[in-house]
Amino acid sequence: MYEQVKINVGKIDVPDFCESEKESNMEEQTQVNETTTKTTQEVISVAALFDVPDAEEDFENDENDSVAEIYVGKPNGRIPIQVSPDRGGVIYTFEAPAQDGENETEKYLIDPSNENLINNMLASDDAAVKKELAVLAVTRSGQNFIWSIPEVIAGGPYRGNKWWSSALRIIRDQSKQKKWFKVVSKQNGGDGRYLAKEVRFQQDEPQFIQGNFDDLIIKAFEGRIIRSLDDEVVQKSL
């Protein structure tokens, strides 16, 4: 069991960038001043946490069910998903060059139980180190995954990133709706964002994986957890 460390999420500011009511229902600008824990051994409200996209896998299940139990990734725009209303939290990640030769970069989890390591990596002021808000999500076919987005706060380094702020807004709103939806991208010139598109059929119950969020995060990042500054991935990136 990890030692709980209090972290001040701060004022989460999701800018109102929608062009019209028809384009999106994400028009309410919200700020939250909330203290949460780095781990989530106590049940928290995902909607409150996100009142503020790494492997891009196709999460659609196949007939022989030969998919991993849980991934770290982001939604496939063709596949309906739901997000958990109570399993989400703060994580710290490190982005490094991918070792598989297929992707440019790969996301690593900084050991959630090691407060000193997190503080030291944050103190390095390396842009590869990010504080992220993460949530458990599931596709209609039952594939669970962790969806995490860098925290967007007023005055923070990612304040103008509409891709991330729109994703945070979607998670906040959809965790309260408990409905199937697709995440679609909208590009307007050089400006882009994500939109939630509710799907027509809502009969299926979500098959969320069992377990607390701490354990699911570790499972999803298996093989990609940084436990010290001497980690080979960190040293190669210095």
C-alpha cells in the first residue's frame, strides 16, 4: 500500500473555445480548487478531478478475446467508450524516445510511491516530466484502458493547448453522464480540439475491470515504470 501524499491540484481552468452550441455542449467554463491525493485509495469523483492523449491501440475486441487486460492509451474515434465516474487520479509521467522503433516517443510512469523521485524529476524542469490527470475508461466491447492528459491550469505551460483542455472537459462531463460516446477530433485551420459524440444505442452496460486505481495504473504501465534517477530511460534522455 502506498503512502498517501496530498497534492494541490490547483485551479483547473478549461477554456471555453466552442464556436457554437451545436458544435459542442462543452461551453461552461469551470474552475475548481481541490486537494486530492496522488494515489486514489479513497474513492474520488472523476467529474470533480477533471473540472478543469502512449500507445494508440485499436481497442476493439476480437472474437478470440486476445487483447491485453488494460492499456495506457487514448480513445479510437470509431469506437464508443465510457469513463469511470469514480476511478481517476493524479499521475506523473516521463516521455522518452520509443524503443520499439514504431513510435516517436513513449510514456513512462514515475513510481507513484516514491515522493522524492517525483519531486526530483519535477525539479529538473524537464518538459518530458508531466503532471497528468488519468481516468479508467472502457470500450463497449470490454477493453479497459487508462486515458491520461497533462493537467491544464490557469497560467500553466499547457494553458493554450485546446486538444488537452477539450479532452479534460470531455472526461469531466461524460463521467457524470454515464453514457456511451465517441471522441472525435475537429480541426479548424491550425486549431484543433476533441468533441464528444453520443452514440445512438445505449443498452450495453460497461464492463469495467475490477481493482483499485493504484493497482490498475501499475498494471497498465507494466514494463514502463521509472523507479530511480538511475533508470536507463532517464539517463539516455539527459
